[in-house]
Amino acid sequence: MSHALQAFYFVFALGSTAIDAFTPSPCVSATTTRRTSTKRHIQNEFASSTSLLSSASELLYQDQQEAMLRRALHEEELLSQKSMPKELQAATIKAKPPKSGTGFADKGAMDPSTRQAAEQAKIMKRDGVLRINNVLSPDVCDKLRQYMLDQQTLVESETASNPQASKIYYGVEQTRKNRADMHLTLTKGGVKLTDGNSDDESTADDENVLAEALQELLSSDGTLRPIYEALVSKEGEFYELAGIITKPGSYRQMVHPDLPFQDNAPLYVIFLALQDVTEEMGPTSFLLKSHVKKAIEIFDGGDMDAKDDQLRKADCRFATLSKGAAVLFDARVLHCGGANDIDKGATRVMLNFSFRNPKVQGDIGYKGSMMPGYVGAMTLGNVSDALDRYNEGEIDPFASYGDGTI
Ligand SMILES: *[C@@H]1O[C@H](CO)[C@@H](O)[C@H](O)[C@H]1NC(C)=O
Ligand SMILES: *[C@@H]1O[C@H](CO)[C@@H](O)[C@H](O)[C@H]1NC(C)=O
Ligand SMILES: O=C(O)CCC(=O)C(=O)O
């Protein structure tokens, strides 16, 4: 969630009459344990950190974080009042019955993957979110996950010695507890320590882990290529490329869309699980069909009771995922990350990227999570072409686009 949006929804959090969200409701017993441990955790944390705070702005920041968290926990309760949220399931797409008759190829016939993508696109239009299993192979998931965690370690030391670099490598502010939104470079080997010991770079050097993964996803025969082509065409701008890393102890977010409402879907986002995502790791929750004008008018309308009622009635699905599964969503849809349980959780690493709908022109009100040097630089066609070149043996196929820094 962006700065501006956080501030925006924070106003509602403060205005909430239901700020006392820490009392577990008896009708949500299945999540009570989780909520209680979150509660215990945040109380300890805020209590112990308060004495260390040096400035008023830090105090205000802590207050805001706490208010947002209370609101998020209240929302969690509202979302489970009608019935317990269910897992987001992959759509079953029915095979078309074979055409009997002529024996000649049907003129308008599509190949199976194009036809499947057309069906998936319909579901996306209807629900605003779609789960797709097995888009990335397990061994590549393992490699990419380790790569991203290693990158985070490097980025951490880079930004510690050079705080200005934080803007290059991270999307939202980097003070959020146990949550990182890390931009990724497409350069082979990724970020390298500027003054690091070059002997340490041994193994990764002849590998391009990110390209290997993207090639399975977005090259001309990539698993996600047909659906993206159906949604944004080859002209769709590559808008984001980042990693979401949450650790045990990270908070539940407030329900939010990623950008202000607009009539046409401006952006389609992928969250790809690089390991299984269990309930304790804080799967993303999605509110089905909340990407439409009617829904956002209530959500943003300023009437707190109407908004709470909307959440109570919402069809909420959580994205517990198996390794290699992805959720594709319209960035207008309401969603939020869950709390990664301090005791029973585990590090959750997801790859996130998005492509923009070329039919929506102008400012979409959301600055994507992407290295500044890649902003506006590539279309889906360009990405796909580069990955096809990787497939043919070009080891650093994005080199001509720079390393993402400017
Ligand atoms: C990608 O992930 C980060 C969270 O770490 C988030 O800030 C960003 O908004 C995500 N992109 C979208 C479109 O959700
Ligand atoms: C990127 O794609 C656009 C069309 O989508 C094309 O005009 C342009 O030449 C491509 N750039 C490169 C470097 O291939
Ligand atoms: O962490 C998640 O599951 C969702 C993240 C998200 O929606 C955001 O940061 O905007």
C-alpha cells in the first residue's frame, strides 16, 4: 500500500468508533488464537519501544501504526462475522465440447491456452481476482526465494551505509515492522555489494535466477503469458517488479485497493508464492467483486457504519497458497495482507509484478514498486522478447535496459 493511500485510510482508522478491536469475539474462535497472539505481541512491542522514541514525529508515527493495526484487526473480525473467510480457489475452467461436424478447423477457433486465458479473463472481470496454481516450478521457486532473501541482506547493508539508496531499492517506507517491499533489478546476479569481497560472489555469478523464473512465466510460452496478453496485450507496460517479504511478527494491513477508483482496470498484479503460504504466515485476503464502482463508493464514502456493514457482508477469500501458485488481481480490488504470526508464522516471500492496461491513459494515481530506471521502459512484448533471448542462451538479456538505477 502506498504512502498516500496509507494516510488516506488512516484517517478512517482514526475516525473509527470501533477502535477497541482487541476484544476477541466469541464467534470467530478459529482466528482468536492468532489475533490474541498478535495483540500480545503488539502491546509488548509498543510498550517497549515507546521509551526509546526520541522525537514527536516518531511518536506520531507509532500512534498511526497502532491505530491502523487496531482498525485492521477490527476489520478482520467484521470479515468473519457472516461466515469464516474461505480459501481462494483456482477456477475450474470447463473444456469446450468438441465441435462435431465438418472436420474442418473452426475458423474462429483458438488454441487451448488462448481459450483458457479468455476464460480466465472473464473471471478476472467478474471477481477482480483469480488464483492460478503451478505457474512456477518448485525448484525455481526455491532458488528464487533464496536469491531474494540474499538480495534483501545485500540491500539492507547497502541502505544502512547509504540511506538515500533506500528509495531505489524499496517501495513503501522501510520502517514497517517485519515487512519489506523490495524492488528487484533484472541484472544478472542482482545487487552487488559496492565494496564487498568479490570472492563471495562465486556461485550466483553464472546464473540469472530472476530471468530463469521470469522465463517460465512470461516468455512466449510462459505460464502467465496468455492471460496477460488477454488482459493488457503485448503493449501493456511492465509496471512493477518487486518482492514482498514478511517475517513473523508483521502486522495485518488495513483493507485497501492499490489505487484510486477508475472505471477501467488500470493494472493487473501478480503475487506469486515462493514457498507454501499457510494461514499462520498471513495470507493476503481478497474481497471478491469489490473492484467495481458501487463497492468503492461505499468503501470510500466516509460513512463508517456503511463501510463496516460492507465488510460484514463481503465475500472474503484468503490466499493460502502452495509453492508456485499465484494470485492475479485487478489493483482496484479490496485486499490486505494478514498478520504473520510471531510464534507459528514463517518468512513469507512472494514475487510481485504487474502490467498496465494500455487502454487506460495518464496518471493512474499509483507509483508502482519498481526500480526507477525501469519505469516506463518495457512492454509485455519487450519482456517476453528478452526472455526468449535468455531461452536461446543470452545470459543477461535485460542488460540493454540498464540495472534499474538512474
Ligand atoms: C507489491 O508489493 C508491495 C508490498 O510489499 C506493495 O507495496 C505493492 O503495492 C505491491 N504491488 C501491488 C500492486 O500490490
Ligand atoms: C518494445 O516494444 C515496443 C512495442 O511494444 C516496440 O515498439 C519497441 O521497439 C520494443 N523495444 C525493444 C528494445 O525491443
Ligand atoms: O502482504 C500481502 O499479502 C499484501 C500486500 C499489500 O497488499 C500491500 O502492501 O499493498
